[in-house]
Amino acid sequence: MGWARAALGLVVVVAAGALLVSGGSGADPWTPRGLPRMPPPFLGTTVVGDGGLTAAIDAYGDVVDLRAGPAGRALIDNPSDRQAAGTVPADTGLVPWVSLGGRPARPLWRADSVRQRYRPGTNMVVTTARFGAVRVRIVWAAGESHLACLTMGGRGVRVSLRSVEPMAMQRLRCDERRARQTVRAAGRSARRWLRQARPLAPGAPAWATRMYERSLLVLRALTDRKTGAVAAGARDGWAYVWPRDAATAALALDAAGYRGEARRIARFLLDLDLDAAARFDGRGAPIPGRGPQGDAAGWVAAAARAVGLEPPAPSPWRNLPDYQEGEPGDYLGNALAASADGTKRGLYRAKSSRRLVRRLGDPASGLDSAAAWAVRPFSQPRLYPSVRATLGSLVAHGTRFGITPGEAWAGKDPWTAPTAWTAWSLAALGERRQALHLLADLRRAATPAGDLPERVDARTGIPRSTTPLAWPHAFTILALQELWPRRTASDSPPRR
């Protein structure tokens, strides 16, 4: 670890003052402008942690979200609505500033260029910025309860951390000796955990293995190692447990050989009151603001069965929101999760077509990528011809970064979760070429570090929302296992 030996000591600066509340006036702060072809500052692009203390790092090496657990209470005040509005103050979170040769300090979004990656086989994030001929490296790693920061630069380089976040500062270790200890321990733990994974079959390409391992590590970071609570993402508004997202994580971890972790997630889900809300905190308490979803019980049942636990009793699914979380209705995805008779009788088919639409009896609701769920995980073989036709049409009209959730989706940005779940089901149907096509789209949508955003700009591929998101990474694991299964004598053959 040569970069650690050259680590510089950090000067920690706690800035005075309170964060401004956005009111749309000229006195409001504005998010600093990012570098060309990069996301803006204060939108997370990587996640640090292994199921304990969890941090989101933006593309410029700033800690922009910090929690005692993946779905725990925020220790940094960075509201998602402020991120969307572009009014995040420049001292939010923990921000490295760099001074060269005694000149005024600058943040990394003022560098000439910035690159970011994970240390191989870990959730430690390395951000490298170039200021002229000088390169500065910021390394973040998380232990159980502390965040470690190491830096490296040339002669005359001085790095300081600026923050107005006292709770975040209390978790920081920037003393070189203690930070190195945290870094080494985090690296050993992550690599040891990753070696326990069921590998892809021999012959899987190197890119598939990299994608598989990065997705596993993302799930490790976003899953509370004690409770099994899976956060959708390390970001305000997303650091909650959605039953469908967490259930998919359980399916993926079980497929990868982590039965213990998968059972812990399933048990957490089985203890939830699914009729109370759409999302829950890290203790299982419902979060107000969004009512129950029609597919929740079906996804939890799929996770429970996969790990040998008793599934929950069926719940109502009609006239409830679906995965798109809009108005209540009788939706295809909810019906599939509930294994409802309407899907078996073809009542969601478009007129003069075998293809499947989103809303019961409404051809204008458009083709729905949730049709893929009729193959995996809610298998309905009689619908397979309709699923092929539906998914084939959506893929044909997709972008180079993936597909939208459905034909009538309001917006052009591709979403990685529908792209990944469509790849999984097409692979299970034997449509290997189309599945590989979608995985190539996901690789283009991924950040340089390999993380999958919730959605990306349809033209540039720059992240437009939470990064990484657990849900697409879980489906990616399942798709890769479907394409390159490593079977043992005790495994049952794949269903077709």
C-alpha cells in the first residue's frame, strides 16, 4: 500500500455558521459547478462501508452522506430536495481543500481533472485530482464506527477538511496511524468476505467478474450487518428499506452463496408491517408519506422461500401503487407479485398483441418492463411468449444506457433497475444476446468506479439520481449468475 506510506497529515477546519434554508431567494447558496462531463458536487457516486458506518462520497472526494448504519440516522445534513434544486452550500459534509505552495486552498471540483475508483476488492474509495502537474489523492475507508481519511501529494501540498457538521467530525479519524489501521482492517475484511462468494462459471469474461464483485460489495455496504436492513441508497430520502429492493438483495446474496446474510434480510422483512407504508427505517418502523405498495408481500414471499423461511400471508394488491410509486391502480407488476389470476388469463395484454401493458384493461398505459417478473422471480410459464414480445419491443426502443420502466414512462432517462431485471429474465428465457446487450448498456451507465446510478442522462450517461442504488446491483448479480451459473451437485437445474 504505497499510497498509505506517503500519506499527509490533515489539518481539520471546522467552519462556523449554520446551513441556509433554501427559499428561492438570491441569498440562497448554490451548488458549486462541477467539472465538464461530471456530476455536480454533493451527489454521491460511491459508497464506503461494510454494513456499519456508511458514507457516500461524491465525484470530488467529498463525504456527502454519513450514517451510523446503512438505513440509520443522518450525521450530515444534505437534503435530497436541496441537491435537486442545486442549492447545496459548499461546506456541506466533509470537504477536502488543497493548497499548493502556500497559495489559497481549492476544493477538488476546481482541479484540472478528477478520477475515482475503489481499491480492488473493497469499499474503500480513492479520488485523485490533478492541479497542473501536481496530483493529490484522497482515500476514504470506514470501520465499524469511524471514518478514516488518508491523503497523498507532493512537496508543498497541504490538505484541510472543512465542515459545519459536528456529528460527522466526531466520527473522523485523520491521524495517520489510526487511519492506516482502519484502512488495513477494512481492506482485509472486505477481501475476506468477497472470497466467500460463489464465483461465476469458468469462461465468464473479466468484465462480468468485475461487475459481479462490485455489485456484491455495494450490497454489503448497503446492508446492515447486524439487523439485515437494506438501504436503497446512501442518500437522504433513499436510506430506507423498501421491501421490493431489500427482497431482491436477499435473492442476489443467496444466489451468490451468502445464505446467512440473505436469511437475515428476509427475517427483517418478515417482521415489517407491510400494510403500514412503502418504506421503513433501519429499525423496521414505517416512514410516513407513502402508503403500502401492491407488490411488497410478493417480493418478501419470494425472498423468504429462497432462504427456506415461511412466507408472509398474501396481502391486497388491487388499487395500490406499483413500483413506479404513482397513483393507485390495478398494475401488472403487483398482479405478478401476487400471482393473480388476471395475469394468467392474459387480462393485461394489449389489443391485437401478445404484449403486456401496465394497467389492467388500459392498452394506452403502455408496455411495462415489469412483464419480466413473470419469468423471474414470479414464474408464470404460460406468459413467456408475451414476455418475450414485450421485452423485445422495449429493448428495441431503448437507449445506449438502458431502458425506461415502460413505454408510457414520462421521461427519457434510462433506469438501471428495469434494465437489469429485464436482462435477468431474458437470460432465463435463453435470449442470451439481448441479455448481454442490456448488460453492455449497464456498463456504459455505470460510473468509472463501477457503481450503478438509479438513472442517468439519456444523452451523456451522467448520473441523475442516487448512486449507487442497491436494486439494480442486486438484479445485475442475478443476471450474471443466470448467464454464467456455477452449479454444484446439490443445485437444481434452472427453470425455463
